[in-house]
Amino acid sequence: MEQFLQQVASGLANGAIYACVALALVMIYVSTDHINFAQGEMAMFSTYISWQLMNWGMSFWVAFVLTVLISFAMGVLIERLILRPLHNAPVLSIIVVFIGLLAIFNSMAGAFWSYLIKEFPSPFPKSSFGIAGVIGPHQLGVVVVTLIVLGLLFVFFRYTPLGLAMRAAAQNPQMARLVGVRVDWMLALGWGLAASVGAVAGIMVAHIVYLEPNMMGGILLYAFASALVGGISNPAGAVAGGFIVGILENMVAYAGNQIEKATGVYIIGNGEKLTVALIIVIFVLTVKPAGLFGRVVVKRV
Amino acid sequence: MSGSKKWVLGLIVLAFIVPLLRPVFPEVVSDYRLFLVSTMIIASIAVLGLNLLTGFNGQFSLGHGAFYAVGAYTAAILMDKLNVPYWATIPAAAIVCFIVGYLFGLPALKLEGHYLALATFALALAVPQILKYKWLEGLTGGVQGIVLMKPEVPFGLPLSEDQWLYYFCLIVMIVLFWAAANLLNSRSGRAMMAIRDQYMAADTMGIDTALYKTVTFGISAAYTGIAGALSASAIAFVAPDSFGIFLSIKFLIGLVVGGIGSLLGSVLGGIFYVLVDNSAQSLTQFIRNDLGLPFDLSAYTVFGVLLIAIIYLMPMGIAGGLYMAYRKLRGARA
């Protein structure tokens, strides 16, 4: 039983990370209809920035805040400089540009900081933090931090004029423009926020998966699965999807272990995590594209 | 015989003669160069496979590395476990990859644009892990992969191994490009392109869109799989981690740089990405030693910048750009 609880708890911690990245994906998808394939690499790059800042002697939380701000600027810049001119380009061009960004961020991180795996510190005190035997201090910290970030985002979108303007720009650009919302800038801000949330996820997960240029590959795949499970057009659904997928991932591995113990037959384990995510992605896309909480889009022909 | 056909024939004859000049110019026509050209040929077959799907049928794939991997592993397992000769692995890989591609094409029918890109992207990310799956370990050799023998020169021909490999790849490439050109120039080819350009109209006119899309997926996978099988023979080694997401990105580079929806573009794209891949190291040395910057330039920085630049400057790729330039020149003269 205790082992089971442990699995759920660590699933929640992973889920928090997936929820963040999935939310970043959904924020861009809702406002521009694009799936940002470079989201994971952007988060990875941000994590390296925070590592560099800490290496220069800053404390963890100062570097954390600075990185989130830098990432915000980075996101806004990418939208303004690279994607804005392609506003009406065909889908394939946009996908190609995202893959280009992915390749650039990945190789630049390798060029600046080398491909060697780096340890990343955890800011959470080891003693008197966490619940003994169930959840470790870092995992609990990850859940708390991401919940705070998600809460802040909720307050921002729900209760501030700017958040309202951003939602309006995403839902109905023409009308928003008519009532004086600067839709272009709202999209850029959305990119900035997405990059910041991704940075938070990267910094939080780096202690667990270690820092290296390819660290976000698997996480991005799980974030895709989360966003799809929750419904890719629904931010709250993406967060829920993140936690669902995080727990599911650990449950599958746990069940695989139990089966192996009981029958001695290996079916599935930690080595198949990405395959599980792939199956979730394809299953949801083909069987229920709207996800659990998404809106069913009816196309008029 | 039309002008362009003459050109192609001339190039093919040239491609057959040049390696024979090795005794005359041993420096220029070295074994290493021939091997490099062989990898370019393999690359252009793989890019052609992707082009058939994306360029001519309008279905996106960011995961063609998966089919390349299936082709390579089919060939490697056949050679390693069943002692099948290398040339017989090519049709075997084609059949296996056609089936796998066709099956993947079935769920892909329900997906459009971004979603298909997403599903294939997910496939590309998961491939190395699938290849390491414990139950397949007996066949695939797990993380270690499979070590093979290089193809031997047949019939006692007076050729070096690399020369023979070059000819073998060249012949396969010519057959495949000839088949692709004929396919595209037929009723089926026109149906494929009609689906790309006007899906609804094609459907209304009675084209079996589902059949064409899935079969195209299969053919495309078979082409890329053949390239994978050739690469297994050429490199004489397969391992899971060489089939990650970046392999699929290379094919995308070849597709976009060469020209989407162009046969010639597939050749140019394949040549291009192998060239950049191979010159990245010397570029890095140039930056480190001559410019004195502590910076390791990876081929992927070049790839990424080029992907974005080409979308801005030459959306039709090199082949499209050349064609436009040619048209302009002709127009100016007339």
C-alpha cells in the first residue's frame, strides 16, 4: 500500500511538470492554432540560463525569477521576430519553423554549455519537508511551486483587465480588435507567458532528470499527451490532463512491475515510458480528439 | 527525347563513369568520397520517400526516421539471423515498411495538419525506446545494436568495396526515382496530387481518398525503409540511438531545402544534408582555431537557421528557386 501511495505521489510530482508544459502548449494553441514543437527545447534553454546565473553566484530563487523574466522576453521576441511575419503562411511552413527553432535551441545549448550531464540543485530543504515514506522534499516542492504558478495564472487570466484582453484576443480576434485590444501584442504576451511557464517546469524538473540538452524530449511528449487528454483547447483541462497522465504513467510502470513479480513475465516497465505516451497520443487523437474536457470542433464545409 | 530527359541520362552516364576513373585520379575519386556519395544517394532516397507523402500527397510526417529504422532493422536482422544476402534485404525491407506505413496511415486518415505532425513527432521521439524493448532484444541486440559485414564485391569484379557499394546504391536509386516519376505521371499520381490540392473536390470526383492516402503512406514508408536498409549495409551497423528525433529532422531538412513536391529537389536535399552534416566538424574547427571563439558549431544550428531562412526566402526550396531563376532568365531573353 505504501509503495502504491509513493507511486501516486511521484506521479503527482511528474504530473505537475507535465501540467506546466501542457499549459504552455495550450496557451499558444488557443491563441494561434499552432502546436509549438519547440516548447520543450525553449524550457531546456531557460533552465540552462538559470544554471548559468547560479554559476555566477546568484541564489536559486533570484536566478529562478530572473530566468522567468528572461524567458518571457525570449518568448515575446520569438513571436514578434519569427512567427509574426508568417501570420498567413501554410501549416507546413509553421511546423518547419518550429522544428527549426527546436534544432537551434538544442544545438545552441550543446554549443554553449556542452552535452555533458550537469547536476541541478534542489531549493527545497531536505529536513522537515515532505511526508516521510510517501513523497520526497523535492517532489512536494515541485507540486507546491507549480500549483502556485498555476494559481497566479488563473488569477491573472480571470481577474485582471490584461488577462481578459488576452482571452478576448484568443477567442475572437476581430471583435477584440474592434473594442481596442491590441491583438498582435496579446499573442506576443501569450508566447512570453508560455515561455515563462515552460521555464518554471524546466527548472523544477532539472533536479530530477539532470540538466542536458535532450532532457525535455520525453517530457514534451508527455506534455503533448497531457494536453490531448485534457483537451488541447482547454487550459484547465491541460492541467488536469497533466496530473492524470503523470499518475497514469507511474501506475502503468507499477502495474508492470507487479505483473513481473507475480508471473515473472516482463511486459512493461520504466523503459517503455515514451511508448506509453505515444500510445496515449495516438489513441486520444484518433478516438477522442477533443480530449476529456475539450470542445468538440465542428467544421463547416 | 526532351531536353530534361537528355540531361538526366547524361548525368546517369557520368555517375557510372566517374568511379572508374579512380586509377587515373586516385586523389579525387577516393574510397572515402565514394562512400560519402553513397550516403548522399541513400539520403536522397529517404527524402524522396518523405516527399512522396508530404510534397505530393499533402500529409505531414515528422517521424519518417521511424520507417528508416524499421527498414534498417529489417535488413540487419535478416542478414544477422538468417544470413540473407544484402541485396535481398532491399525488397524485404520495402515490403515490411510498406505494411508498417500502411498501418500507420490508417489512424493518420483521421488526422489533419498539426495533429498528424504531432502524432508522427511523438512516433519519432519514441522510436529508440521501442527498438530497445526487452522482448525484441533477441532480434535487435538491444542497446548494443547489430554489427554487420559490408557488402562484398560480386562476380569477381575488379572494384573496391566502396566502389561496389556506390554502384549498388546508384542502381537502387535510379530504379526508385524512375518508378516514382512514372507513378506521379500516372492516373494514381494525379489522384495523389489532387488530394493534396483540393481534398474535397477529389473526394467528390470519385477518388477513393482513404485508399490513396493510406497506400501513399505505405509507399512513402517503403521508400524511406529501403534507404534505411541500404544504410544498414553501407554502415554495417545499426543501433537504436541513431534513429532518434534528429534523424527525422534531417529528412525534413532535405525536404524543405531541396524542394517540397520536386523529384530533383529530393536529390538536392539529400546531398545537402549529408554535406552539412559532414562539414560541421570542419566549420567548428574553423570557428575555434581561426576565429578563436569557444563555440562548438553543430550541424543542427546550421539546419535550424536554414529551415527558418528557407521558409522566408525560398519557400519552394533549392529546386524551386533554380526553376524560378531559370524562368526569369528565359523570360529576360525572350
